[in-house]
Amino acid sequence: MTGSEAPPPTPQAAPAFRLAYVPGVTPAKWVRVWQERFPDVPLGLHAVTAAEASNLLREGGADAGFVRLPVDRTFFSAIPLYTETTVVVVPKDHVIAAVEEVTTEDLADEVVFHPLDDVLDWERPPGEPAFERPATTADAVELVAANVGLLVVPQSLARLHHRKDLTYRTLVDAPQSSVALSWPEAATTDLVEDFIGVVRGRTVNSTRGRTTSSTSAPEQPKRKRPEAGGSARRQPGTGRRGGATGGKGAKGTKSTGRGKPRRRS
């Protein structure tokens, strides 16, 4: 290569959308729609704990995320999606397993674990406190399986940590956890708007969401406008232009009112 030759241009990487999600959230259905609608834009998934989600978004490690409310609304925008049922996880042979739902009063004499990554906003957790708080929900589930105590969590986390020897029942008077799509308000990019459209179920042709050239609707052929003065077809016996019979004659002709000659009596 001579000194006058320029190096070949480096191809730019395709833009990608980075999506964070917390335990218990299953983003598969939205990811599938994204891949169908924007096949040229890779979507990267980042699994984070509920406590880590805000910092990851704040520091630009992801464009948006499925998080648990509340979030700092002075910095983040958020679209609430759903509120989960709260359940108590118990061994299958526990007396609570015999009923469909319980109250916090029913747990008064039980040891109830309150892990450090708990996502429920308790004023005071129910039951008797454990000697030590488990570090994670997964650790607490192991302790429940060992018949050491019980655990209260959103239903999605009970399903996430499902074990054959455990079950769960609805806790009717406990705090609930809500899931939202959130992103830094100052970083509302076109890709973020596109993903909002996916989550909200907008169609590809919605005016509130962007569309790519590969997904835009085909242009409809325009109707041919009739030529001036020729919008109506000529019909026999009605003058130069079509119209209702029995009215005034067409322009340029006189309506004589003459019919057949009267026969004199």
C-alpha cells in the first residue's frame, strides 16, 4: 500500500437495543415481537437484580428495563405494566398448603424469612423474624425447603424458584409488587420509542411509533381523478350531460315545451 492510499473504511456496527430485566419478569414475548418487527436491530438482554436495575439504567448500561416500582420519577420515565399477587411459599406438607389463601395474621406464629433482596414494601414483615436475614430470595427458598421457616414473595418469584417439595398460597393482605418498563427520561431515543410501541401493542403502522422501511405499509395507488367536465357519462335523451330527466334542458339548448302538435277539434 502506497502512502497516498487511504485505508478501507471500517464498517459501523449496527445499532443495538439493550434491555435489562429483573428476576420474575419474562421478556420473551416482547423480544419476539421486536425481532419480527426490527430484524436488523439486535436486542441484548441483561439480567439484573431489582436493586441493581436503577444504577444500570442511570449509568447507561442499558437503554430501558423491566423493573419493579417505585423508581425515581425525577430521573426515570416509567410505564406501569402489571401488579403481581403476593404469595407465601411453604413446604407441601405444611398446614397452609391445605387452604387456598391466608392472611398475615395466619403467619403470626411462623418464622417468616425477610431476605436482603426482598422487593415488597413492608411496614412490618409478618410472622416471627428469623435469627438472620438470608442474603437472597434463592437462599430463603432453600431454608423453606429445609422446614426452617416460610417466605413471602411476588408470585413470579415463587414460580422462578419452584421446587417439587414446595408450594405457595395467596397472601391476601400483603403489599404487592408492580412491574414497569422504565428508562432515563433524558435518554428517550428512537429505539426506546420503538420498544415502547412493542410493549404497548402498537401496530407497525401506528403514527405514535416509528416504522422501518422493511415494515412500512405499501403505498396505495392513488385514484385517478375524473377530467374536468367529464365526471358524468352521457346518457341518451338527457342532453349533452347526464342528469335527471324532466328538469331544465342542458346549457345551449332551449326547452320549447312543445310536444306533438295538438289536433284541432
